Amino acid sequence: MIQIHHLNESRSRRITWLLEELGQPYEVLSYQRDPKTRLAPPELKLIHPLGKAPVLTDNGNVFIESGAIIEYLIRQYGGGRFAPAMGTSDYNRYMQFLHYGEGSAMLPILLKLYVSRLGEAGAPLHPRIAIEMQNHLGFLNAELQGRDYFVGSDLTGADVQLSFVAQVAVKGAGRDVRSNPEYPNLARFVDLIDARPAYQRAIARSGA
Ligand SMILES: N[C@@H](CCC(=O)N[C@@H](CS)C(=O)NCC(=O)O)C(=O)O
């Protein structure tokens, strides 16, 4: 049975959601962040030395990295769904976004998070981070102009991967800017995800 090692309020939500979309039986092993440091508990290092979530285990294999896990699950259990056919231009676009989600888009988001902990000492970095946030979120917002999903007309693994970035853009830092969104297409995308029964099932099963 597939096991997903899931950390509260983390990117491992993407994988529990994808497992629900796939309709694949799975077991959730839940971990709670330390309330002060926000780090994962040390037990997660027993599953993988990095101690980061998500970690997926299946058939004796241990997988880390959301993008690689998404690709594996869709290849293994997708039955032709959630990814375009290899060799098509949609497939190239799909791979680009699957990598882009963690390879580029997360960097300014994480920088903002960490630098915010420095208080005033971090102020010199704020303008550069803001420019990079706008650069990446503006790009993603523009890519969704006139379309519901990032690739083709149906949900793919690229949307699952980019869901976290869109959610941070729209609902991050305890705010919800959907009534007056800076990135209206990302806001629409977040609403679309929220409305998916599989996403709701993932939340009901392993927490919001
Ligand atoms: N690029 C990795 C990021 C993994 C990662 O850093 N996960 C965070 C949660 S969003 C984590 O485990 N943080 C707790 C810690 O660093 O102790 C992925 O997408 O899987």
C-alpha cells in the first residue's frame, strides 16, 4: 500500500490531493511541525535523511521531491490521465511547469518567509524579493489567461505542483485576497481547486 508521510500545513497536501484524484488506496502517516521552529519532527528523518515532507513509499521504494512523486504516481497509476502524451508540445509545457514549481517559483516565496523573521534587519532585501515575487506570480497569472489549467483543458500534475504557489499568492500570510485579487487568474485557479471533490476529500482526511 502507498504510504504518504504528510506534514501539517505543508507542500505534502499536493500529494494527498493527487492520491485522491487518482482514486488510489493510500495510508497517511501524519507529522506535526514544531510550533516554534516550524520544523518537521525528527521522526521524519527515520523515513528519509532530509526529514522533509512529502515522503512517499511504494513497493519498497522511498520517494522525495513533490515533482518526482507527482510524476511517479501519474506514470504508475494515472492510466493516461493527468499528463499529456509524451512527445507532444503539451508534454513539454507540462514538464516545464512541473519543474518550475519548485525549481524557480518557490525561491522568492521562501526568501520572503525567512527574511520576514529578521524584522528590520531584513529590510534591504524586501524590494528585491517583492520584484521577484511579482515577476513569478505575474508570469503564472498571465499563463492562466483564458484557461482554467496550466496545460491543456484538464487537470494535470503541473496544476497539482503549482497549486501551492497559487495558494500562497492568493491566501498566503493569513490573508485572503480573493475579493480584490492582485492575481485574478491565480485566484480563479485556487477557487477551482477548492471546489474539486478530491481536494475536499484530502482535507477531510488529513487536515486543512
Ligand atoms: N522541494 C521539496 C520541499 C520539501 C520541503 O522543504 N518540505 C517542507 C514542508 S513544505 C518541510 O518538510 N519542512 C519542515 C522542515 O524543514 O523541517 C518538495 O517539493 O518536496
